[in-house]
Amino acid sequence: MEVLTFIFDKLAALLSWVLFILPDSPFQLIDKTPIAKYLPWINWFIPLNFAVTTLTLWLIAIGTYYAYSIFLRWLKAVE
């Protein structure tokens, strides 16, 4: 049981390190733009918030697929 705890602690530390080196979200900059106070009205007509969220999730899914594919090719598990 101690071995599993050690492994999980090391994985958590690695994940924390990876998250630390990643940059902040570029979508936080939208709050500091001159149109920030008009965004609720723009979003009422054109759902930009939904579009950005959907595009972000789609890019994460595609990126994960390619990363997994590259990893499996590196292991020579797939052609």
C-alpha cells in the first residue's frame, strides 16, 4: 500500500509541475478589452461564450488524440 501512495504522490507532483509550467489561459485577456462591458449584449445575439468553449473543448480533444497517437507510435503499438 505504501508503494501505491508513493506512486500517486509522485504522479500528483508531476501533474502539479506540468500545470505550473503551462501559461495562463489566453481567454482571461478578454475581460481586459475595451469591449468587455458590451460582451453580455453581444453574447445575447451571437453566443460567443458557447462558441469559444466548444472550440476549446474540440481543440483539447483533437490535441489529446494526436498526443496519444504519437505516444503509441513511439511505443510502436500502432502503425
